[in-house]
Amino acid sequence: MTAGTRGHAEAAPHTRFAGLLVDALGPDAVSTDPGTLQRYSHDYGHVAEPFLPLAVVFAGGVEDVQETLRLAGRHGVSVIARGAGTGVSGGAHATEGCVVLSLERMNRILDIRAEDEVAVVEPGVVNADLNDAVAPHGLMYAPDPASFRQSTIGGNVATNAGGLRCAKYGVTRDSVLGLEVVLADGTLIRTGRDTFKGVAGYDLTSLFVGSEGTLGVVVSVTVRLRYLSAEHRSVAALFPDIVAAAAGVVAIARQRVQPAITELLDSGTMAVIDTLHGTDLASRGGALLLVRLDGHGAVIEESLVRGALLELGASLSEAGDALADRLIEMRRSSRGDEQDDAYRVGEDVAVPRSRLVSYMAELREIAARHTVLLRIVAHAGDGNLHPTFWVEPAEGEAGLVRLNAALDESIRAALAAGGTITGEHGVGQYKRRWLAWEQQPEVLELQHRVKELFDPQGILNPGKAI
């Protein structure tokens, strides 16, 4: 989504603050290098001209986080906590006069308790690195966003990230048992537990998950691990169009089969994969459904899935064909960034699975009505879609007006279908204007009161999430 043009922040209000950070944390932990400030001023979400932070702090441990927040509170400086910066909603964008607190150096796996199926990690641990560490124990960390080879567990917690396996294994919140969090005043607290079950008190752990760094800074995460299946089967199904492929998702559900992965790609996304990997998908069909079954029943479930999809007229990969597995990995890298960011808007809506077919059709109608181009990829097993609208740069301002009108209409259509404005990317900066479309005023007010309780000075990631 396109952000408005922003001027660089003036250094005047807090010229001494970077020096105070150096005095407290040491020169290796603080950078004011212009190139570093620029790199850490934004995440993957588009911003025309970001504010530059006063400094970037590279925390090496809990004490650095605590001292940064104490100093920030004392001097009224905002703090934007950041992992790898792979978010796409502007949740880690710098705000005027802020400090960016990078947690990427806090990247230790503190404990793996295989018999308990639990791991304890620092926030800078990369998602894929945790999975590599627990795989020899026959375990996995289930949430797997497309950026899993770059994104950190702390960032996943901040946005309640999802991924390809969500329909079966849930989002990040479903895998987080406990947290250590530094509050705005520097206080370190522990929430949650080490057990799978536990109902003592309010569920503050779930409150922090998905709060996008607005309530506290996560410095340790206790996660639940799942069994890594030695058996899996993958199916690639080509359909004439995306509505027919969406009907395939519903047909699988009617077999009472829960795939680990169900990804839906339209012809535009297939063309992106063809360009990147030399495949010929777009010439063979109008939409692609990728299904992976895991567990001891994978072979039986594969037979049921194949039968359901064949009845719909799909063209299926051969049983055991390794191409289906490779296509799932190709799908992870198919963001399709070849369009100019200024003329493209991509979203992250979710709708009830029963409305998937009708919503897909409505998206196509919206694109046609506003004369914009459309590409769709979806975690179809849980109704989470990533539609991307774009226009050619030559259309200029007139194209942008139609582009944003199509985007707004697609959001309203998702809500009318019983859906949500964000399935896994978070609200960040960009979706705040739609939050009131989804949530009633009383709910919004309660959220602001929670924010004020945890962060009375409003220094934690201001202007984001709520």
C-alpha cells in the first residue's frame, strides 16, 4: 500500500540523546551512521521518504533493552522495536524523533526440551534456524511465514505471523506458551507458562502476541513445538480459473481432510513463478492449487483429495511427483515484486472458507470495474488471501485514484463476507484507517485504554496497530 511522502526528521529535538545511549550502552551498540539509519528506517512496507531515527540501538541482551527504554522514557523519545524488518504493513517504520531498537543480535536458542516439546528462544532467532535446530529431535516450529528464512521469532510474535501451515497448525499465537517482556518503564515481566495447558489469571501472553511492539518489547519466547512428520504427500492441481480452484478447497474440506498446506495461485502468480524458475504453469491452466498432507495418514488423505479434485475436472500431478513439492517451495518466493511499488497495492484479507469462491469472484469484478490489474495468491485452507492490484506507471495519478478505490472496495467486500482486514500481516501503519470498519467504537476505546495502561507516555511504536 502506498504511504504519503514524508520528510526526513530534523535532529533538533533530541540532539543529545544518541550520545546518552552511547554512554549507557557503549559505542558498539549504537549507530548514527547515515546509511544504517536509512536501512533501519523502514520495513518492507512501501514508504516514499521515511523518517530517519535518531539512532539505531543493537541490543545484545535484556539489560540493553531495559536501559534503552528507561532512557527513552526519561527523555520522551519513541522506541520502535525491530527484528529482521520483513513486515509489509509499515509496523517497523521509523517515526519522527524516534530510536529504532534492533533485536537481531539477541539470536540465541536458550533451551530445547525435546521431551516436553518446548523451546526457549531470544527474539532475534530466525524462524528457519529454530526449525533446523529442532528437526533432529523429530520436531518443528509450526508457524512458517513465506519469509521464514529471514524473519525472526520476535517479529513473528509482534505481528502474530501466519504462513503456509496455518490451517492445520495455527498462527504464532497458537504456538507461544510464555514470554519475557520489557515494559515501557524498563520493568522485566514474565507471562504465560511452560505447559501446554494453563488458565491462571488473564492471558497476557496472547495480548502481547500481535501487539506490534506497542505494549512492550519481547526479549524471550517460550514456544510449543510440533511433531515433524516423516511422511508427507503433495498434490498439484491445475484448474481453468481461480474460482474453480477455490471450489477445490471447499471440496477438500467436505472430505473432512485437513491438509498441512493448501495454497491457491492465480494465473498472474503462476506467471511470476514461470519467470523466476523457468516453469510453464501459466500455459497449462488458469489457476493452481497446491496441497500437502502430512502425518501417518497422508497416503489415505491424498487419495481422498485426489478423488475430490478429479470430480471437479482438475488436472493433477502424478502421485509421488517431486514437482508438487518443488512448487510449494517456489510459492514461498512468489511475492511478485516486479511491479513498481508506487503503482501496486497488496493486501492480506481473510474470509470464512465458505465464502472463498464468491469473494474470489467479487475481487475479479472489482478489478474489472475499476480497470485495474489483479493477481491473487492465498493460504486457501484458512481463507487468507493476498490480492494485489496494480496499474501501469504511465497512468499516473488517474491510475492511482482507481487503484485505491479498488483496494477500499475489496476491503469492504471482505468485511461484508464476514472477514477481516488482516489475516497475518498485522495492522501496522497502513491498515489503521480500516480498523474502524471492522471494530466497533467501544472495542477501539478499550484497546486505547490498554495501550495507555502499558505505555502511559506513548513511546512504544506510536501510530501503529490501533
